[in-house]
Amino acid sequence: MVRRAAIAPKGEQCSPQFLAWLLTTARERAGLTITDLAAKLHCDRSLVSRIESGDRVPQARLIQHCDELLGTGDLLAAAWAKVDWHREVEHPDWFRRYVEMEAEATVVREYQSSWVSGLLQTPAYARAILSQGDAAGDEALIAERVAARLSRQNRFLAPDGPLLVVVLDESAIERRVGGRQVMYEQLQHLLRVGARPNVVLQVAPYELGERTPAGVSFTLIDLPEGAQWLYTEGLAKGHFISEPHQLLRRSKAYERLRADALSASDSARLIRSVMEELLNVSPKADLSAAHWFKSAHSDQEGGNCIEVAYNLDAVVPVRDSKSPDAPGLVFPRDAWAAFVRAAAAGAFGEV
């Protein structure tokens, strides 16, 4: 049995690492492996492992159960009570800690004031953002970070993924990241993802004014055992808060924000309207690889001579075949497809 003298003197605080050491020592002296203890606690082995490494906040009832199983009286529970679990913690490894929480979360509620949520970003959008940070110019590092960001999305995009609620400030969908085409595809992705049953996407319009959290993005995370965390991020560090009063206050503020924000359907309409603004002619495009196809309506007399190229990934260029060196029009593929469908349906009269 672990000696009670190992506990910090009355009135002093214990660290999570000290409690982790006590639990590990008590388990080993009881002749149990992590797997053995997890089986007796009816929980996953990884939970016990992370508690013993000091990376997870254990629930009080679980620690009390450990006392019963390991014959330590109330030693572990007394140590648990001396840990200030509800303080605000700055983690030098804040991003790793956040990603680990995100990977276990049952519900994630997020407000983003400037950018599209990382869980909803396209590869091109993510690359544009990550290329401006400390990885600027390091193509290998940028690619690694983009891949890491995209991998976080997998469980939320699965058919039975956790609930993801995201409120974006309107500026996040208006800010043209990566250029016209990248932003168009990003907004298109938001519409697709927002249609998923486990994803709720809302936009906080400019009209909310002071009712929108000014410049402060935050995330509320619900974990499987009932623990909740508030996460905020600065320029170089992340903050994790589990103090009940602050959690309650921020949760209420988030629900008020959701009530004031546009509904999911109205948000989708706003996103589509922003996309329509992006359907204007693209200012720049590399057409050197374009394979031009002349319209069947073109004739030898020089009338109706229109050429298009369908072999480029993101755009469809259109030009006058009589003046191949003159400027052409370059449209996003979706915009051109919509035009063709409308023309075929007779929306523009006889073509």
C-alpha cells in the first residue's frame, strides 16, 4: 500500500503529475498492468494510460473506484482533491493537446472570427493559410501541416461522426483566401459539409455588431466521460479552461450567438450569394496547356466563332477563334456548367 505520507502537506496543492505517480505506484504494487486496471474500471486502456501520464483529467468517481480496487483507502481521492483542476493552463504543446481532445470529442462547438474552421477547410485553403506562417517557404513543412490539418477532419466527416457546430463570422466567408478560385471552392465545400447530418454551420452576419465576440475565436469541447473544456488560441499559445463558471458563461454566450446568427438554411443562402460574386471572370489563368474546341455553330464566314477549353482542372476559358491572341474570358467550371445548363433549358432564348 502507498504510504499516506506521500501526500502533500495539508493546505498545499498537488500537481496532476503527482497524482499520476501515486496511481501508477499503487497499481504496480497491486500487481496489476494498465490493461488489468482498465478492465476492472470498465474503461479503455488508453484512458488509464493517459491519466498515469498526467495528460488527462480523471473524474472523481473513477479515482474513488481506483482507491477501492487498489486498497489505498482514500489516498488517491484526497490527492485528486488537492489538484487545482479548474485553473487556466497554458500548454507549450498546446496544439498537440488540443488535437488529442478533438480526436476524442463527442461534441465540438466552435466560433471563428476570421477564418474558416480548420475542420472545414479545403486543401487549397489550408495551404494558403499555412503558407503565411512560420512555415513560409518550406514546402515540405507546409505539405506536412496541410496533411495533418486534413487528417483531423476524417472522424467529423464520417457517416456517424461527432456533432460539429460551427458559427463563422461573415468576414470569414467574405475574406478571399488563396484567390478567387480557392475561395469559391472553399465556400462550395462549406455547403456540402453543412448538409451532413452531424454538422451545423451558421454565419454571424455583420449586422450583429457588438453582439458578435470581437476578434475572439473559441471552441467548446465535450469529452466522452462528461468532461468539458473551453479552448482559446492566441498568436503563440493556447489556453485550456475547465473552470465550471467560465464554461457555463461561455456556453450561454455561444447559445445566444447561435440564436442571433443566421439559421443554417439562411447561412447557406448567404454563402451562395458570396459565391455568385466570385463567379465573375477570373483575372488570371495559365492557358498554355489549354486544348481549344471550336463551337459547332462556328462557320467559315467568321461568325459565331467561339472556342472553349475543357481540359483545365478549375476553369473553363472561352475565346474568339478569329482572334486567338486576344484576351479571353475565364470562368470557374461550376459557373460555366450552370451557364450551359441554363442555355440548354432556353433561359436565354434561342442559342
